[in-house]
Amino acid sequence: MLMKYLFAKNDEIPAGSATIFFGFSSIFWFVVGTGLGSFNAAKLAFPDWVTGTELFAFGHMRQVHVLAVIIGWISMAFGMTMMYMTPALGNTKLWSEKLGLWTVFLWNIGLSLGLLLLWMGITSGREYNDLIWPIDLVVIFGVLLPLGINVWMTIAHRKTQGIYITNWFFGACIFMVMIVFLVGQSPELFNLTGLTEAYLTFWFAHNVLGLWITPVAAAIAYYTIPKLTGNPLYSHRIGHLHFWAIIVFYSTPASHHLMSAPLPEWLKSFASVEGVLILIPAVAFVANILLTMKGKWTMFVENVETKFSITGVLLAIPLNMQGGFQQTRAINWYVHGTGWIVAHAHLALLGMSSFLEAAAVYFGLQQMLRRKLYSLTLANLHYWFFIVGFCIYWISMTIAGLIQGAGKIYEVPYIDVVVAEHPYMIARWVGGTMVFTGNVVWLFNMWMTAREGTLVPEGRYAHELAYER
Amino acid sequence: MAFRRHKFGSAGIGLMFGFSMCITLFGPSNDFRSGVSTWVGLDKQLSLGRVIGFSYEDPTVSGDGKPITVILNKDPKTGVAIDPPIRAYVYKPGVKFSPGVNHPELLGPGVEDLSMRDGKISSASMSSGAVFTVSKGVFNDEEVDYIENASATRGWTPDKTLRTAGDANSRYVGKGKTIYISEGCWWCHTLLPEQTQDWQMFGQPPFLGDFNGEMPTAFGSDRKAPDILHVASRNSSREWMTMHFFNPRLVQPNSIMPRFDYLWGKQDANGNSIDFAKWRADYSDYLHGKRIYAPEVPEPARDSEVRALIDWILTSLK
């Protein structure tokens, strides 16, 4: 069906097609990404499990997991939300449904190719920037640019007077992440070397998170929560504080990832202070959303999209408290390079961000398919597998990180730390596997929604209808 | 509340984002430029070549087109003994030079001047290949290490130098680091002892000039395993490394490192094909107490990947 629409006239493509293809692609990559995560975690717990084969070695799989989740699941879910939220907020239709479909098509092709190459060990050797530069150029010009053109043109053709905060984020973040990708590629394109390369690697890694993943995830919540609850956003002005503070503060602290490298000390101190200031947009966001929930807190229990969305917002609280302070010199020396950081990264991507996106994907797919969710029971199963699995993962890795930190400081022989971490590695695998299982349930539930969900009548929202199963 | 029109919107984003880019990109670049290469930095870039990881000369990231580091105990041209032995970096014809040779300004003030004036690096040509060494000189009353193009200053040719050193004294350092990257060793090991007590355990942290011309640096961020920047100072046994790579649990029962037996390839050093299935069955018997000793680890072939990897570890990580 995708092939048919790719060469159809734009007017003949039903509205919402791009959203639907993006939505299912993102869930698919979430299943793949978390499946790989579970596989990798098993190897850390039981090193002789699937051994001696190059392609299934940990070092070949780890980066495939990370990028499948970031570029496959999270970014595609962003693409999906942009395809339906941007026009809805501008009271118009998507500028080009066809371009949207081409974007999702190229995205899947480019990502599959990139991950295949990474899997074979063809890498640039730069963390988060592992994709070789030709693939990165595909990401920039084959994925981000068309996505951006669609979003920017939809915003430009809006039929509303102002631009809602969500669209501010969408428009600006695509622009910024393109710049970040271009600058992040410069060491490979222009053979920049040494500390410049090391710094740019983490400049890229930090800014992809700070100018793409967290702000766009927050922007999604600015749409879903008011839409689901029917409450207007508590304060558009606090939303603006969030937006501008992200631009100013979140784009600067890249070097706090390299506090122990021989970078200029002024840069590290500057980054550390700016890193604490990230709490400004963070607190603005959380407060704004939680205040928007006023009078509608029953929906946190009763409505599955709200449940996902608010869980994501609540997870932003520990996320930002950790993030704001763990990068200061006082704490960083203890936790840097340990499982604590792994736990924190999963709190950001699997906790806060993924829950917000899952809510938006649930909501948007029902909306665009015009079908009510197939089964509430399965959705709740997904939720509980997701949150319990995540918590097991997060808590066990945090403990493992503190053990590693203590081992580092008290000069415990490294192998004793490995022994001490073993139970937490098993817990990590159990948690990750639960998340993976929940996602398989989700994919099934969404597939059944598309086939058998009750049709939503014209002029109604899916979440206004009662659940049937 | 009605929406206000934000006329400064897009310009504001550009201004603020541009400002933060200036601070975080333009600012540090000045500091990086002033870094003077140390011996470690020069040794690293000369032994690794232009770039590790995906590149035109090595699109499959398997270690092609990299220089070879050799230990010389006599002069390849005159045959005069060199004591103590020195390292030379052999670039066969067509192998791309390291960034510092192509762009001497990367070497930092002083090192650049001496490498150009005394080291004659600008006369090195890729098509005929070159041999480099690191020499000591004095610049502005300070002792600095600089790159010497031994092909120009001493008449050493790549072929002759390789022949003089022989395979026993050749170290496939560039290929070894490539395998470190492509096998994802750096997902667990770091190359950056931290400025904490782990100095005592893992050795001193690197200096500013230790990285000039290295790409990628691959510090690593998640330390599931020991830092290995100075691992060869702690353990320099090739035999131990060989066993540890084949199956880490042969020498460290609690290790969670994967087995890298596939880096041996199909044949061992004597040209016999390696029977991995039999080895695993024997090892399983050993684990279950049916054998007293673990099976012997095959000796790696001369051109095997694991040989290059161990070469890199024992030569560069000191």
C-alpha cells in the first residue's frame, strides 16, 4: 500500500497515511530495539550465551540497539506526531502527505542499511555517531530535511493566528538537530582529529538528546495532555519559558560528558553551570503539565493514553534532578562511566521520552485510523510490563552504578566489582525482557486496532468512546 | 488569553542558538589548537595512520591501508646497530599519511616547526611511501619531540625497513586499533583513566597533547570493564592476552568479556585449520570435570586479526 501511495497524486492520498505508516514503523523499531536490548543484557549476565559468532558478539549488537531505539523508535514516533499534530494545531492539513510517505520510506531504508552496516562492524567509531558519514548524510538530507520542509510548510500554511508551543518546538528542533548532525559529522567529513573529535562526538551526543529527544518529547505532551483532558494548557507563557530556556541552556553543556578528559577547564566549568540551569526548562515543563491535569486526575487511572503520558512526565522529575546535578564535579567523579549513567540514559529515553511518545502514538493512530483501541486489557498489560520492567532495569542499574562507583573510589580490584554486579545484570535482563514483551503486545494490539477496532464516528475523538475489551 | 505575535521568533532562535554555538564550538577550538603534541601523541598518530574506522582507504573497517610500526635494532640502510632499539612507522606506497604529516599545524607550536625544518616531513610523498620516526629536538630552549621523515633524512625505504625488522619486530598497530573499533571493545573498556583515585589503579590520565591527529579517540563512556589506556604496563604477556581473547574465562573465571575466538580466522600459526567445535566440546568437558586441563589455545596466525589487536595493546597501551 505504501508503494501505491508513493507514486500517487498528493490529493489522492488519504489524510493521515503518513501518520499511520510512521506510527507502525516506530512501534516495529521499538520491538526490534528493545528485543536487541534484552539480547544484549542477557550477554552481560551470561557471557557464554550465544558465543563465538562475530555477528552476535556484544560489541556488534550494542550500538544497533542504541540507534534502533533512538533513530528508529523515538525519532520515528516524533515524525509520526509531527505528521498529525502540526496540521491539527494549525487547523489545516499536512502540507504534503506524499512527502511524508517518502520520508517514512527513506527513513526505513536508510536506517535498515545503517544498522546492517553497524552490525557488520562498519562504523565510524564515534559514540552515538556510529553511523558512517554517507548514512548520516541520508539521515540529514533524506529524512530530516523532508520532515522539516513538511512541518515548516504546514506551520506556514496554518489557519490559526499564533503558533502553539508544540509547533514552536517541532519547527525549531528539526532545524537545530540538522545543524547538530552536520556539525557532528564534521570530524568524519573534514578529518578533524584529537580532542576536537572527542569533544564534537559528545557535543553531538549531548545535543541530539537536548535539542531533539527531550524537547520534542515534551512538545508532544503539550499536545496530548490538553487534548485528552479537555483542559487548556495551564500556561502558554511558561511553555515559552521552557522553549527559550531549552535553546539557551540545553545547547551548551556538551563537555560535561567529558569531565575527566583534558579539555579546557573553563569549558568544563561553564558546561557544569549550564547543566544545572537545565533545571529551569525541566521544572517549567513538569509544572505546566501537572497543573494542566487539574480536576482530571481520574483520567490518569481510567484513560490509557493519559496514563502513559503522565507517567512520562512524572519520570521527568527524577530524570532532571539526576541530570542537573550528576554532571557537577562534586558528583560526576563518583558516578561517571558507571551503570548509574546507563540507568540515567534509560530513564531519559526509555522512561520519560518513550512513555510520552507511546501515549502520542496510541492517541494518533486511533485518531488517524478512525478506530477505537482494540483492547484496553492489552494496553494495560503493555503499560504494566513497560513500567515494571523499566523500574527493575532502572533501579538495578542505579545500584550497580553505585557499586561500581564505590569500587572505583576505594580501589577494589575490578573483577570483584564484576562479581558484585552480577545479580543486577540478571535483574537488568529481566527488566529489559519485560519491556520487550510489553511492546510485542502493543504491536499486536495496534495491528488489531487497525483491523478490528470499532469505527470512531465523525466529529468524535477515540478517547471519548468507551473501551470494549 | 489571545496569542501574542512573536515577531522576533525565528531570528531569536537563530541568535540564541548561534550564540551558544559560538561559545561551545568556536571558544574551545582556540584551546585545542594550542595543544603541543607529546611523544604519546606523535607515536599514536604515526602508528594509526590517517583515520581508524570507516574511510575511503578502509571502507569495510578491517584494517586495510594502515601503516606498520616496526622496532628497529639496526639501521636499515647502513646496518649500524641501534641501541636502544627505536620505533619506526612504515607507510608503504599508497598508504595515507597521518593527519600531522599532511597538516603540520595540527602538531602544535614547536613540534610543527621542528618537524618541518629538521624532520623534513613536507618532502614525504604518498606514492613512494615513507618511513617516519619520532626524534627529540630543542625549540625555544624547550625539549620537544618531533616527526622525522627518515626516508628523507636517513634514506630508509619502506621495503628495506620492513625487511630489516622482520615479522617478529613488526607491530600491526593501526590494524589492531581498527579491530578495537569494529569489534566494539570500546563499549565496555575506556581509554581514559579518570581524575579520581583510579589513577592509582589504571595509571595517569592522558595529557592535552596526547591526542593530536588521532581519529577517532574512542574514549568510551560506559565502563563495564577496566580502563585499558595503560594495560600493557600492568600485564605485558602476549601469552596471557592470547588465552584471554580466545576465552576470557580460561584466565579469569569471573570475567563477563565475550570470547573473541573468531578473530583467529580459519587457520592457526602452523597453517592447520582450527576445529572450534572440538575445542568447545573439550572446554565443556573441562568445565564439567571430565578433563584435568583446559584445551590448548591455538597459536594465532601471522596475519590474523587477533595478532594485530594484541600488537596494538602491547605497543600502544603503556
